[in-house]
Amino acid sequence: MHPLGILHGAIVDAVTEPAAKDVALTELVIAGAALTAGAVQAGRRYLSAALYVCGLLIAFATLAIQISDNGWLTGGDGSTHSWFIAHRTHSADIAALVITDLGSPVAAVTLAVLIGARVSWRAQTALPVVVMVATTGAAWAVSTTMKLLVGRARPPIQTQQVLETNYSFPSGHVTSTSAVVGITVAVLAIGRSRRVRALLAAAAALLITLVATTRLYLGVHWLTDIVAGAILGTTCAIIGATVLYALDQRRISLSAADAAFSDADSPNESLAQRAS
């Protein structure tokens, strides 16, 4: 390359890299503000869900752009990858393989069907199983699409303990696990006390962290891949939970209208009342 071309490229990089970092920081601040507002508006279900989804999507988009541009947010990927490789043991290898299989997209869909069917049977409505399976399937579809759009390479094959040849961003395992665990917690938490909801949320966070850690340990994902997967799966879970609530309220309204029209009793209990 011509020396002037090299100099021009260096100048452009020096100018644009700080600007790109400032833009990414601004986007993350906006995402954090939206998530905080969602927590403040927790009593207004739809507004809170919309704010959460907006915040999470902004964070996800920021990560995707940073990865495409090899930005500063990817700075910890290499060191994290090296740390896990250096701390492998035989017993941890076995545990990681078992946990990662339980967190696969296929296992996530199976779990969604089983739990959804159980809740649907107790609530005497098919809404839970339909929404849970749809949420998990949508998370997998979006994750697969983003893999193709971003096209990020996996960590080196030499460091992988299970061979993965498709694209890396975001982690499909973490996305699916976050979606199915999130929507499951949303369904099981209906009508429960604050303490029970907190325990369910803590258990969900632990399960997602375990699956995410195994993907790093096995050397098949970068740190930003699993963070993005958790964000994407949680987003799908929030949307699914909001849709489930809206459909349940519509079902109650229709049942009440039918009862008034026919002047007869009609089952108009909510999912929380039916499943309890």
C-alpha cells in the first residue's frame, strides 16, 4: 500500500475509534435508562414491558455493531477465552458437557412443551403451552438469523472441546435457555408472592449462568456471544409473558361477555386462579 494511504488509514482510525466508543457508551447509557424506567413503571405492565424490550434491544444492537467493527466491547473476549482454557479439569469437562446438552435449543423446546403442557392442564387452557413453545421457537429463529447476519467466527477449533462450525454470535444455547427459563418463571410466578417470585428469578439467573459458563468453558463461544444470547433470550421471554397476559385477559373478557349474553355462569378465572 502507498505510504500516503497508510497514513490516511491511521488518521481515520484515530478519529473514528474514539467516536465509535462514545456512540457505544451513549447507546448503553440509553439502554440502562430504559431498563431503569421499566423497573420504575413495574405497576404499568405494558409500558414496563415496552421499556424493558427497548432497553434490551438497544444493548443487543450495540453489541452486534461492536462485534462487526471489532470494537472495544470485544476487548475481554480473548482473555476470558484463554482463562477458561487454562483452568480445565477432567471433572469439570464432564459437568460442562452435561449442562451444555441440557441447555441446547432442542432441550429448551422440549422443556417448554413439558412445562407448558403441565401448566395448561392445571389451568384448563392451552395458552401457556402455546405461548411458551412459540417464545422458545422465536428465540431460536431470531438467534439463527442473527448468526447469519453478523457472521462472527467461532473461537479456534484447536481450543474447542465440542466441535461447532456454524457462526458464533449470539450463543444459541444461552438464547434458548434464557427464553425458556424466562417464560417459565413468568408463567409460574403468576399469582405468587413477592418472595416466591424473587426465588424463581434467582433460580433462573443461576441456570442461565451455568449454561453460559459451559459455553465459555468448552471454548465454543466468546464472552460477548453469551451476553448477547442472554439479552436476546430475555427479550423474547418478556414479549412472550406480555402476550400471554394480554391473551389471558382477552379470554376472561370474552368469557364474561358470553356469560352475560347467555345469563349463565362461565369460567372466567385468570390463569393464576386456575393454576392455583
